[in-house]
Amino acid sequence: MLKPNMTKSDIEKELATKGKYVQIDYLTRFLKEQLGTDIKKFVFLKLAELYESTDMLIESAKYYNNASVMSVTFSEKINYFTKEAEMYIKAGDFVKADNAMKKAMTEAPALKKQEIYNKIKTFYKNQAQICEKNMKKGQATRVYERLIEMKISDDEKREFTNKLLELYEKLGKIREYSALKGKA
């Protein structure tokens, strides 16, 4: 069992022999103890990784948010908020992904904001490709629709519009196909 006076390496050793769900249980119980900021952030990150590895993406995003709140440096905060956005994108919750992106941009200096935006755009593109590959055409359309709404280049807009038209056609969404074809 985990105790409040344990170091990070002690916690790692204790968890090493346990399964993922037991680790989640141990760490969740451990959070109820009086912990230092550093250990608490470590536990949040560990839980975020465990939830991500078990495809519990909403929970993972929540723990990345908690870790960013506990972080001191701006670069860590930006990194964890961006990771939170990625988890929400994978989970299909684009509103929360946008909120996480806004939190990351709030912490970022002006030069880094475009880099964060590009990273988020890449997460969306990757998710759309994964959905297509896994034959989840409905989810892929939602992601491409979101991508078209973003600030993107004309070439990217054309590429995503063509993908979306193709998906609409395969899904039999004639009304959406016609509307998008008329705009293009």
C-alpha cells in the first residue's frame, strides 16, 4: 500500500508488480492522503498515463489538467494543457479540447501560440486518419468538419473538404454533400 512519506521511486517500485487497474485504485486512494505538491503532481501524471493506456481518455484529460494546475513553470503548464486537449480530441469532445487549447494559449508567450495551434491541428488530423483507418466514418466526418472550421491554409481546406465530400458520399449524406459541394 502507498504511504504519504514515500518517494517517487518507492511509489514506482510498489506499483511495478500491480496491474493497471490496481495501480489506478492505489493511486486514487493515495490522493486522499496529505501529499506534497511534487508527489501530488507525480500521482496526477501517473494516473493520466494509466487512464490513457486503458483508453479512458476523459479521465486522462482530467488528470493532465490537474497536473498542469500543480505545475510551476509555464512550459509544463502548456505541455499538460496541450496533452489534455489531445485526450479530449481522441475522446471526441471538441468543446473541451478547445477549452484546453485556450488554457494552453493563455499560459504561452506570443511566439509559442502558433506552435500550440499547429500541434492541436495535427492532433485533429491524426485523429481523423485513425478514424478513417478504423472504418469509423461518422467520427471521421466530425473531425474533418472541425478541421475545416479552424484557421488553416487553402490547400489544407481543399484537402479536408475533399476528404469530407468523400465520406459524406460513402455515408449517404446527400444533403451535407450537396451543401459542402456548393461552398467548394
